[in-house]
Amino acid sequence: PPSPQLSPSCAGSAGAAAASSASRSRIASALRRLVVCYLLTALGASMLIVAWDLVAFSSPALGSATSSADEAPLSETELCHIVWGVKGGIRSSAVPDGLEWDGTSGEKFAEIDARWHPASAAAQHELLLVCDQLEAESAPIHSEYYASLSPKCLMRALRSYVAANTSATYREWPVPEADFDAAVAELVREDSSLRSSVGFALDGRVAWLREYGRSKLAAGGGALLNQPEVMDEYVRTWKGWFEGLPLAVRAAAPQGVSQLLPEADESVLHAGFVVCRSWEALPTLQAFLAGVTRAVLLTPAFCMGAIFLFVKDIPICYSALYSVFGTILVVMGLLYLAGIAFGPIESLSFAVVVGLAVDYLVHISFAFKNSLMRERYFKSRAAFLARSSSIFAAAVTTLCAVTPLLWARIQPLRSFGLIFAIVSVISLIFALGFFNALLMIAGPGVDVIHSTAVVPLAQKPRPAALTDAGADANAEAEASTDSSSPLRKQSRGGVEADAD
């Protein structure tokens, strides 16, 4: 039957109700988006905190590496210098082979430490006790260094030389302060192997002393360049041991000797430094890794900004940010399982590749935002069908380009190829899987359009034109229209005349 006609007042009420319902729906949708934004922000922040605490590069406990099983072969370790008398830094070039002066400018090649007075009786006792500390298990020196190479400690050699000397001047130990410099010079002239362990000033006094030790780690040939945490722990272990020498010497000193020693803060052992050759690269490595770390952290922010520039939708931007952080975490975990540490080459390649992988998210975001569908489910399907083939082709071409690097002979190139392959695969999975599914849940759009419910054909009302009553009503309307129109009358009259 024909639908009843609504009065103007009823139609106005229905329109107002529809407008109010639409307004409430928009407000609810805006609130849902706001809640989703806050949730995604909280999730991203929590994931960053978890990554900062849990995703770390493991390093061996250098301080506990006291057994031979924890040590590298002696031939693969590096020689470290323990120097007193001059001020040094991180560079091993600060260790002088001799304290010399420039004849024209009068400048010194090395700066003498004002706290250095080795000729006193207390200083001689302390320096002799250091020889025992060099061979102790608590020292960061390789356990086979003194056992196999038997290097000479200068102060121990001086005491033996004084005890075996027939001269009345040098029979005492400690050597009288006035004769200390001459005794050391005589010892060096007798034993040429000690010449690199001591340096003299132009006035003949002892300017500096040096002892040697082999590290426990395989640090030669740049082996620690790809392990910044290990190198940092390596440096801190050696420096911590050196700074603790005054207390260790006093704890091990015999009863009569300990009473002669000054307080630990006034020890002559503070007038020196310890350095290994591989430490020269540490400041550059730390600065490089700090820059790369900032780049990796800023890459997701730039990704979010680029996506917002194209789609101008906050939930999509936060979903992309969440996906990028997830990609970084998964890639870092896979690199750890593959045994790849974050050195300079690896960090740089990781930052570059992550930036390139963001393109996948931009394509999906743009396709999702500009889809003609209203439901999120169909918008995500449309974005997947429209962009999956091109994104997959881009990932495949990238993998084909970097696959030959996996068999490169140069280690940095091989690491770069492996990182590039891992990031490409993980980025593809996160873009087509995780990010697309996240947009299906929290992206712009509606869940379900309820006005599209399917009604069986048998239950649908027939149109008015197909019913008998509808046909009669249409015929009557057409007749009344024909009779009331003069033009139609004239046309009909002309047609009838022609027919006659």
C-alpha cells in the first residue's frame, strides 16, 4: 500500500531528531578518537621505556673475568701502559718514550705531574707494592702475561739491584732520597730491558715510570669497535683498578711498612694514568653512536610528521608511530639473535634503512585515508588491495639488491646487507599486517553502517506501479492531466483529425 504522508510538523521533528542524533554521533566519534590518541601515546611511551630498559647490548662482566676460561688468547690482546709522573689522557701517544724539551721554545712534550715525588721512602715502598698488585687476581691484566713472559717490574728490579750491589751507597732499601735518581740511572745502564720503563729530565731526576700489562680482552686490530658497551666497560675496569691502587697497596702492606705510608689521598700513585691503545677510538665512537641514536629516535617523529602532512589524521599518525617503534624493537632483537653488535657501520645502516622503510607506512596511510568506503574494515581492505602489490614489489627489489652483500668478504658490507634484509622484511610485515590491522581498529571511519541490512526479496513491498490499485491510480492521474492541459487537448484533437 502507499506510504502515509507526514505532516509538516512531524517532518520537522524528524529532521531535528536526525540532526541531534548526527551531532551526538560526531561528538562520540571525536571522543573515541581522543581516547584512542591517548591510548596510543601511552602505549608508545611505555614501549619506549621498555626498550630503554630491556633492549640492551649485553657485555661480559669484565670485573669478574678472572679465570683463564674468560680470557682471550694472549696473542690477541693488546698492551696497556701504567704511567706515573706525567699527565696523560685517553690517547696512548701521551705516553712518552723520554721526557724531552724543545730547544727553541722551551715547551715540554709531556706535562709533569706536580704530585710526583718517587724518591721519598714512602713512595719507593708504594711503587714496590704495586709490583705485587700487577700480578694479583684482582688486576685486569691477563693471567698468562707475567707467567709466560716474565716482565720485569722496575722497583722490584731496583730493590734486587740494591741488595746485590757491593757499593756502600746503594745497599740500603729504600734508597736514600739523594741517591735515588743515580741508582735508577745506574740500573738502567746495567739492564737495557728497563730503558722503556723510566724517563729522566734534563737535570737527571726521574721524570716518569711506566709498567706494562696485557688486557684480558681481544682488543687488537679494532676488535672492540663494534662493541661500544664492551669497550666502555673495558676502560672503566682498568681505570677503576688504577684509582683503587692506593687502598689496595695499603691493605697488602706489611705491618712495619704500612705505618710509613701516608694517607691514601696523599699517595704518589695518584700522580699517573693508565691507557691502552684501543682507547683512542672511544671518544669518536661514542660521539658517532650518540648521533646515530638520536637519528634513530627522531626517525619515528619525522615519520609521524610526514604522514600527518599527507593524511592530516592524528590516529593514523600515532598508529604509524607505534608501528615504527615496534619495527625497531623487533629488528634490534633479531640483530641480537644474529650476533650483530651496534658498531659505527651497523648503526649508520640501521638509521638509514629504518628511514627508508617508513615509505611503506606512508603508502598504506594515504590509501586508507582517501578510500571511498566508510567502514574501517572495508577501508583497510581497499588500502591493502590498492597498495600491497606495489609495496611487496618494492620490498622484493630491495631484497634482491642487498642479497649479494650477504656473501661479501668485508665484514661491514656483510653486516649492512643482513641489516638491510632484516629491516625490509620486518617493515613489510608491520606495514601490511600490524599497521593495516591497527587502522582497521583505530583508524578514521565507522564500525558498521546499520542502514545496509539485507532484506529477503519475498519480504520487500512491491512498488506502487506494479499493484492493481497502483495501476488504476496512475491511469486516473494521467487522464486528469490530459484533460486539464490545453496543449494536450489541441494535440489530441489534431491527432484525431488526422486519424479521421
